[in-house]
Amino acid sequence: MKQKKKSHKIVAVALAALVLIFLGYNLIWGVRVYKTYSQFVPGMEEIHFLQTYAIQDEDGYTYNVKVPSYLSYTGNLGVQPPIGGDCALIIWPGITSETTYGLFLSDQDGHTHAIKLDKNRMLAADESEYAKEVYEYNIDKVNDLFARADQMWSIE
């Protein structure tokens, strides 16, 4: 009988430890996500409860914030030109790593390409030569998107 009580106690302690670890992780996650993303949403319209926010400026550009889903660290900010635009900027704010960037850009034939940038807003090392050509073809649009993002959120 003593052996059974001892094993029940060990199981109870182990379960309590797991619950505390889970609650601690939730607390850390909540604080880190709130600290990172709360600065980006003031003045924006809430599209999906505590998840997605958006606003459109006087030029028709749309700015959006996608807060990470529960226990995820992957959220993003986006800047898109008015309907019919052929480019977009995506920013993944650094919560557990450095901020990274991505672009959707159209080439001369109107085909859209996803292009990764590094933390310095330069073409990622593993991008193709063609991606570099598309990036350079759209450099004025890229600079405009970054200027708008910096004005909206002060990301630099």
C-alpha cells in the first residue's frame, strides 16, 4: 500500500511540474508576442479578434499586422499598394531571432516572384540570379515600400 501511495505522489508531482512548465511557457509567449506586436497596431482596424489588423492610407496603400496564433511566434507586417499593384512587402518582426523581410515582385512579363531579404534588407544569399534581376528591376518600388513601412511602424 505504501508503494502505491508513493507512486501516486510521484505522478502528482510530475503532472504539477508539467502544468507549471506549460503555464510558464504561455506566460513567456504572451509577454513576448504582446511586447513585439502591440506597438504596431494602434490606429488600425481589428479584422479578426486579437489576430489581424489593417488600415489604408490616403494613397490607397494597405498596411496589415498579423499577430502570431496561439503559442506560435510567426506573425508579420505587410505593406501593399492599391488594388492592381504588382508588389508587396512582408516583415517578420524578430521575437526569437532577427527581423527578416520578404517581397512579392513582378518581373517584366508580369509574373510574380517571392524574394527573401536578410536582416539588412539586402537580397538573401541563397536567392537566384534571376531574383536579383527582378529585385533590381523593381528597386524604386522596393524603396517606396520600405519607406512607407518605416513611416508607419519605425522598424529600422
